[in-house]
Amino acid sequence: MAASVVVFLVALPLCVGVATASGVPAELGLVTGIVGGLVVGCLPGSSLQVSGPAAGLTVLVHEAVSAYGITALGVIVLAAGVLQLAMGLARIGGWFRAVSVSVVQGMLAGIGLVLIAGQLYAMADATAPSTGPAKIIGLPGLFAGAVGSFEAQAALALGATTIAVMTVWRHLPHAVRRVPSPLAGVGLATGLAVLSDAPVAKVEVQGVFEAIQPPTADALGQLAGVSTVGTVLAFALIASAESLFGAAAVDRLHDGPRTDYDKELIAQGVGNTVCGMLGALPLTAVIVRSAANVQAGAHTKASRVLHGVWLLLFAAILPSALSAVPLASLAGVLIYSGGKLIPVREWGGLWREQRGEAVILVATAASIVVVNMFEGVLIGLAFAVAKTAWDTSHLRLEVSDQGNGPVKVYMIGNATFLRLPKMLDALEALPRNRSVEIDLTGLRHLDHACRTALSTWAEPRNEGRTQPVTVIDAS
């Protein structure tokens, strides 16, 4: 019971904040949180992981709503949920653990950067540009304009207050920290806004049932578009990855039953299918709520189900309370959350020990900022595959010349087209007036490109058969 209340208090401001940042009614964030508790919470998979709307999908949802309209959101989420169900039933949940950690960290970093840049505008009660580069380029002008605007200054002060509270909260006494930092930050900023009657934008409330928009026939027709299919894939893959990577992290926090990745993927698919039918935001497992659940002493899935009950009761009885919450304060919560997504310390360690992985991380993050979420992740995966191919194509050539016999060349490792220039340079440097013996028995792999290049190089040397080339091949 106590753990469920803690998770509810953590989830409430995050549900509302993610919804407003995604460009949809705040109530839809509550709907997704309720589904995450009452539906996903009852299903097998991960016993202590808590699901709901996540900051990691905010950028993607905002892009989808801007491109296709809010009426299409439910269809996209519904299709993504069905795809997750299919992946879970096909038992490919474990394959998500094979994705490069650097790509995942880069994805989160890119999301964090775009989220921070966009929410800085919201924190000043301004409208953010549509693209990531435009958001970043426009920041100096945003702050310059805020200097002469009392309304913008008031909003920025409330947002900064929220961030400050969340930053120092973990240093306060344990008894104080029983109140979750997001709730404390939003609560203080809301109190200040009410007492000072600050001229800032606040959450618009229209009621939970009014906000629900089931998919229409016209919206279903949009699934035929190629761009919409790409968005569905992005929703499904990123939501699945975030949930399953989160499950691995949560499993390290407790000694209870381990996560069944396929069942968890099915549970997430069911949840998103229901969210799609209600026209709500997509859900994922959220590490902030899950960690709060474990730290509050939860041992069973009862706490995550009950947190959905508390969200439902709040949405039914007290939704008007949201109308006092400043949007700038919610933006502060998301800016703080976005900062947590950027792995600054991890990148430093990667740069010192595995620079290739650090480059993948930066390339993925930069691609997401410059292009968009889905294509940025694909670019990151392409970098990871290219690095893996390069790492696994090590080729060592050892030349032995005893002076009274053929020059012996030993090839060891993997001879692939990526190492073709190195191989040809070494062969071209061999003396042309000596016979050559090439030993390929040390190769684990010889691809067609290298075998063809070797034959092409040897052919003119063997024409007169005066200084022939002999190839010793294990095959």
C-alpha cells in the first residue's frame, strides 16, 4: 500500500508533464498512467516494473501529433501495441538485449537534448520551433526576448525553482525525501504561482472522458501511408527497447523474480493496444517510477496495480486541481528528466577506453537532434554494425624471409574486404624476383573479395612460372 502511494505521487506530475510536452491534453497522460497500472500491472513479465507515459517518447509523440494530428495518435499507438504483441508472441523479446549499449545511450542522450531544448521554450511560456536544430539555434533569442518580458521571467523563475528543488532534494533528510522530488518541485512552484498570482500559462483541464478520442475510420486509413508505418515502427521499437532495458536495470535493484522478456513485451503490447483504443499516449516501463517502487519496499505487483487505482481516483475526483499547475513547472520536471537521460559520465569512460563506442553514442545522439528519432536510431545502428565489422576483420600478415628459399607470408585472422588495402600493400611490397609461399591456414575467414584480389595479384607472377606463387589453403 505505502509503495503504491509513493509511485502514484511520482507518476502524477510526470504523467501530466509528458502529456503537455507531447502536445496533447494533460488528461491523456493520466489515462496512459492508469492503463499502465491497471492493465500492464496485472500481466506477467516484470513483477516490480511500473509503466506509464515516458519522457523518452515525448519527442517522437510530439512529432507524430504535429505531422498527423491528435486524432491519428490513437491509431499509431494501437498499431504499435499490436506489433509489440506480435514480437512478444514470436519470442524475440530477448533480442533487444543484443542492441549496442552505445546506441541505446545515444538514443537516450538525443532524446534528452531535444527534450531539454524544447522544454526551455515551454519554461518561458513560448512556442518551440518544430525541428531539433531550430530549437537549439533559437535558444539565445529566447533568453534575449525573456529579458524584456515580465511574463517570461515569471515562468522561467517557476521552472527554475522546480529544477532547483529536484536537484537538492536528494541531499535533504530522509523524512523529507518521503515526498517525491517531482511532486515537491511542482507543488512549491504551484503554491508560488497561486500566492503571487503570476501571469503564467497553466494546465488546461477538460476532463478525462472528454479527452479520450477512440480511433476513427478516417484515422485508420492513415496507416496505409509509408511515413505512418515508419512512425509505428519507431513507436514499437523504441518503446520496447526502453521497457526491456529498463527491466534489466530494475532486476538489478531487487532479489525477487527475474523478468521474462517475452511476457513483458506482450504486456507492453497489450497496454499500448488499450491506450491506442482510448486515443491516449503510448506507454513504456519507466525507470523513475520502477526505482521508486523498489525503494519504497514493494515485493509484489500489487503496488503497481494500486498506483493505477490512485491515478484513476484522482482523474475522476480531482482533475480540476491540475488547472493551478504552471506549465513552466512541468517543463522544469522534464528538463531535469532530460538531463538524466544524457550519460555524461559514461561517455567520458567510453572515450578513454573504447573510443569507437563513444563515437557511436555521439553519432546516434547528434543524428536524433539533426534528423528525427527513428532515422537517428537507424544511423546509430549502422555505425554500430560498421564498427563491429571493422573490429571482427582483424588481419595480421607475417613475412618470413630466410634468404635461401621462398619468401613465406602467413595470414592470420579474418581477411575481409575491409582489410583488402592492407593485404594488397603487403603483397605488392614483396620482392618480384623471389618465389612466394602464402599460408592461409591461419585465417578464420577469407571472403570472396580478398580471394579474388589474391588470385589477381598472383596471376602475373605465375605466368612464366619462373618465380611462382604457392598458396597453402586449409580448405
